Amino acid sequence: MILDTSIVLDFIWEREPVSTELTKLLIESGENAYITQHQLAEISDVTVKNNRDPNISFTEVELFVTKISLTKDDLIESGKIKWQCRQEGRTKFSLADAVMLAVSIRTGQTLITKDRDFIGIDGVKVLGIKP
């Protein structure tokens, strides 16, 4: 499964209810957790904003996730995905969101997020939403 940046930060900072929900999902699924390379910049950004040490956050993240490199095809697909989602009315759907979705599609991984802009997209599980 590919984890959205906010999910990763909630997990390492033990923010509820996402931290518990992700822990349960990881244990029950037995799947590995992944992030894309660009998410490390997002993690650094949010960590600095919250007056935390990015080096400590990186160390904690690396304990439970594996980084996936981006390919040229991921970059091309992400632009297409972003604009398709915007045309569908997902007005806040970002390029970073599209990159994660492109990688999850390429790798066959489920994307785990708490971002409501992903509701209804195949291959995505939105935490905090009751089925």
C-alpha cells in the first residue's frame, strides 16, 4: 500500500484516529507500506512547519515504509490524472496527489489517504470514511 504524506505523519506523531486505523490496517493486511520519493520533501515541509526535526521524522518514516522511485511514465501520467480529476470537479486535487495515484496504479498498490478528494477513485482507501 502507498501511504499519503498526511497518513505517514499522523502515524509517526501518533495522531488519532488515523494512527490506530493505519496500525490496524497494516497488521490485518500484512502488506508493506510505501511512499513515493517526492513525499520526503512534503514530510520535511510539514515537519519544519510544526517545529520538529526533519531528520528525526525521516528516521521514523524509514522504519516502516519503503521509498518508491518515480519513473518518466509516472510523471507523464500524473499530469493527465490531475487534470482529469479537476475536470471531474475535484478542484483541490493536487499534482502531488496525482503523482501518488499514478505510482499506485503502476505498482498495483492501494493508495491509503484521508483526503476526501479521493473518494470514489478505484484503488484508493480513504481512512475515516465509513463504508
